[in-house]
Amino acid sequence: MRTHVGIVGAGPAGLFLAEFLRQAGIDCVVLEARDREYVQQRVRAGVLEQGSIDAMRQLGVDARMNELGLEHHGFELLWGGRRLRIDMSELCGRSITVYGQQEVVKDLIDRRLEVGEPLLFEASDVQLHDVDSDAPRITFTHDGTAQELQCDFIAGCDGFHGISRPTVPEGVLQTFERVYPFAWLGILAHAAPSNEELIYANTDRGFALYSMRSPTVTRLYLQVAPDEDIAQWSDDRIWSELRTRLRTDDGFAPNEGEIFEKGITPMRSFVTEPMQWGRLFLAGDAAHIVPPTGAKGMNVAIADVQNLSEALIAHYRDTDDAQLVGYTERCLRKIWRVEHFSWFMTSMMHRPPDQDPFAAKLQRSQLDYLATSHAARVSLAENYAGLPRT
Ligand code: RFL
Ligand code: PHB
């Protein structure tokens, strides 16, 4: 088999890239380790920033998002029993849309299969070869048959635990990392949201996040220990902890209902530089991770592949490789802004187990500053709503 671009991974990065390239007349083959059902059911992100909405619209895969997505003009911070609303539309003229990552993934998979372009699920033993030559190859097994895909370029869109990044020889990549001393326990519940917007809560018992997926489904998170045993969290215990952490002086309480999904997510900041080696280009979680407090991971994955598709289009259409050469530099401008913002939101809202009184006072001062300073709120709003690619 031969193609222009071999794409490893059918998460948001791989699927967006495939559709951007297809619409520009560039062939690609997408190889995905998991089955279709698994990929479409995997519960993850929920917040799309404007650039990601625009990408869905540009590709014409926005029909269900327009119907089911929930546009939010603001979000709330909660501490000391009081809520502060950050009015993004007023502060920076932008909004976000709550639309589950698995819906985005489903829309893109549907499109790819509708147009009959190759997307191979359950591709096993995927390996990259001759990546630093002009003729890179991917070998894999599909339907019990060993296969080889010859490509011009390979896009490593296979997430943090994929095989693309480890293919790069030692010494080429530099990594930057922070691991946080806490994790998130996330649930989905059949309960109508009792607040229209997201609430990020900083409490003595740790962080909590109130979010939603639809008019009948609430998404909630609790800060827990990194090695937390989920078996210790009965539904009753989860609701009781959520009630306590999300309590406000004005009487807000989450509606409760049947919990139908439960999981624990570790928290990490991670960047690898450069994001390319030879003819391999890394994109999305394969190259960088942010803690989910800023709601940025999927958005920055989409921004990466917008950059990569523009670079590949310039290569094929104009025989101009300047953008391919500059891919890492362009991506990293947005990534480091997002890394800083995600670290900042995480640090401001969580209670590390070893927090000393000095750190607690700084945290409180930062929150009070937001309550009293328009400039501080503008900065928070524009980062949360997402800064444009440059
Ligand atoms: P993905 O989604 O991990 O997709 C990678 C794909 O590659 C496949 N794969 C392989 N395929 C072939 N061969 C191999 N050897 C392979 N190894 C792996 C995998 O099966 C998978 O299908 O990476 P991608 O595309 O870069 O997308 C990144 C996003 O998924 C991620 O950043 C976000 O989910 C992060 N995130 C959030 N991002 C946001 O923008 N807004 C949010 O509100 C938000 N909330 C979250 C989040 C992530 C969370 N978790 C669970 C990590 C909330 C949570 C709880
Ligand atoms: C979600 O709804 O899953 C969600 C929302 C905001 C975040 C992270 C996750 O910061």
C-alpha cells in the first residue's frame, strides 16, 4: 500500500488531520489500534474553543454540534462559598461550546467512512521505519495479515502512550514535565444540569468541577490522590463529597442521578521538543499533555494538525517546505501559552496534599485579585476561551 501521509491514531488529532488533507486532495491512511466502538465511547474532553468550532465548520462536520453543542458565554470560580462569574463574551468577545470529544470523534469517523477513505481499526503491531529517509514506511497487522504502508510523511497522532514518540532515537527529543500530586475522579450522571455554566471550585477538601454534556447529563470531577482506588468511591460517597465541595452560600447544589461512567485521570504537564524528526511529525497528546483544568488538550491537538495540514498543503501544492521546517516552532508558540495557562489554573484551584500556609495565602490572593481586577479577569477569559493560532 502507498499513500501520501500515514496517520497513526484516530483520536481528534489524527481524524482532523485526515479530513483537512482529504479536502485538499492529499491521500492518507489512518491506522488505529482500538476498535471503532472503543474510540467512539472513550469519555474525555468536553470544551471546544472558538478555533476548534471554526475547524468543525470549515470541514462541514458541524451539523450535530450545531444541534447538540451548548454555547457558554461564561464560567464560574467558586471559593469560600462564593461564586465569581467570568463573562468571556463581555471580557474578550469569545465563547466556548460544550460538546463531548467522543461526539467530535464520531462526526469525523462518520465522515471518513461515508467518503470511503481508509481508516483501519484494530491495526496491531504498528511500527515506523526509515523515518529519517525520503521513503518512510509503517508496518502493521490488520485482519490477521501483515501489511506495509509506504508514505511520503508520517503523522504521529497516537496520544501520550503511542509508539511514534518512542520511535525517535534517544538524544533527539528534549522533554519538559510536571507531575501533580493529585488526580481527577470524573463521573457522568443522568441528572439535568442545575447550573447553566461550568463551576471550578477550590475548597479545603480539594478541587471540584461541575460540567455537563447535555440537558440531561451532568459531568463532574473531584480532586483525589494520584493512587486513589476507585473501588473506595461508592456513588453515595461521590455525591456526598460533591455536595460538600460545590456548596455555595446562595444555595446551589448539583442535581443527582444515576452514575453511568466513572474514571480516574492522572494530572501531568508534558512537552517534547522538537515535534518532528525526519519525515515524522508528532501532533496532539503524542507531543504534549496538559492537566485538564484549562480544558485545552483537545483544542491544542486540533491547532497542531491545522498547522500540519497547512504545511503539507504548501508542500504538495506549492512545493514550499518552509512551513514543514517551521512546524515545531509554530506549534510551540500556542502550546507553551496553553501549558502555562493549564498549570496556572491547576495551581490556582487545587489543594496539594503538602500545601503550606504561605502557598494557601498566595492562592487566595490570586482568587481575590480576579474578583477585584478587570484586567486579571480579561487575562483569564482570553486564555480560557482560547487565543488564536499565530
Ligand atoms: P488521543 O485522543 O489519545 O488519540 C490517540 C489515538 O491513537 C491511538 N493509538 C494508536 N493507534 C495505532 N497504533 C498505536 N500504537 C497506537 N497507540 C495509540 C489511540 O487508541 C487513540 O485513538 O490523542 P489526540 O488525538 O492527540 O487528542 C488529544 C485529546 O484526546 C486530549 O488532549 C483531551 O482529551 C484532553 N482533555 C481535554 N481537552 C480539551 O480540549 N478540553 C477538555 O475539556 C478536556 N478535558 C481531557 C479532559 C482529558 C481527560 N482525560 C481522560 C485524559 C478531561 C479528561 C478527564
Ligand atoms: C468536561 O466537561 O469534561 C471538562 C470541562 C472542563 C474542563 C475539563 C473537563 O476543564
